[in-house]
Amino acid sequence: MSTDRGGPPSAVELAALLGEALPPAASVRDPQTDLVAAVRRLVDATVATAADDEACAEVAGAVRALAERLEAEVLDLPRLVRHPGGRLENLSQAGSGRLNPRAAPIEFAPYDPPPGGAVTPVEVTATCVLGASAGGSPGRAHGGVVAALLDEVLGVAVTAAGASGLTVALDVRFRAAVPLGAPLDLRARCTTAAGRTSTATGELLVGGAVAAEATAVFVRSRPGRIDRDPPVS
């Protein structure tokens, strides 16, 4: 993955350009997050349903009508907000975006970026419960979903430490099955940061036991694109 790409700016770069015009995190309203939760529930129900053809056809028509209603008013993406402590949040990204129903419902424990641009490693923790739409083998989460969870929490750990960057390498080791419908604990920390490169390690735990672990390498954009990458989750 090239970090010196052309094309549209990244979320971090866009946030730097917007500056004070970036909306606050408090601008996210309950009806928006309620919609996301309802759509996630619909997706899981669609995967698991045993409804007959008539019911499926009726629901499909209703869903198409609802989609058309939402498509009548759309925004440019990404959807970015800033938290009081300075943390940048990308609401629309597929890793853990709160307004993206395709994203896993990861809930991070609060954290703030380090002051003055210093790199200060901290451990980031989060929880998640995966539904039927994340399935792989019967009753288990798909390995790609598990990898995505770890990629997300490792990336957040790097940005929480004040390093930031794009994932250029991800190594995942699966130790045990990751069940659907069960509470999952995620933890990660930035382990090194030198120049434009940083690394992180993390684990996914089920009932206190490590079910998967990962290491990742992140690289920041070259100097000059932006002054500093603020933390993004």
C-alpha cells in the first residue's frame, strides 16, 4: 500500500484541511446511531431468517422503499467529527465507524491523544459482539472478520499513541475459535515509533483467553502532506 498516493485526501488530511470547521462528536445524534443498530439487526436477521418467500418479498419491498428514502439525501464521505480531547473519529469507515452498519460494533474505552504531538504508548481496550452476518464455520466468526477487528484496534492503538499511519503489514495468528454472539475483548498497544514507521501488537480474547493475536506495521504519509496526523478511530 503506497502512502504517497494521489487522489482524494485521507480522512486525517481532510480533517487537517477542515480545522475548526470539523463538527464536534456531540453532533452525532441518537436517531443516527439507532438507525445503524436497526440496520445491523436487519442484516443479521436476513442471514438467519427462515421466513417464507412471501414474507421475504414483502420485507424486500419495504427495505427498497426505505433505502430510496435515505438515498434522497446523501453527504460526501468520509464523515468526520472531533472529540473534546482532540481525538478525530471517522464515523463512516468500515472498521468501527459508528454510522456504518457494515462496521463491527466495536466499543472503545475512552482515550485522548497525547499532548504536543509526542508519541506516548498506551494500551487501548475495546469490546465487541459479532452477529450472524460475521459467520464463517458454523457458530464461529469468519477469519477475515477477526483479522479486521485486530487491524482496527491496532490502528487505533497507534493513533492513540500519537504515531498514526496506514497499515502496510498485518500478521494474524488464530489460537482458538471466535464464537458468534459472545462478548469479545480486544486490546492493543503501540510498541515502536521511529520516523514515519510504527508497530503495534494486540489480542482478541474470549472469556479471558487469547483466541487471536496480531502484529502490524503502519507508515505515515511523507512530511509536507500534513503537519501531524491526529488520532483517528
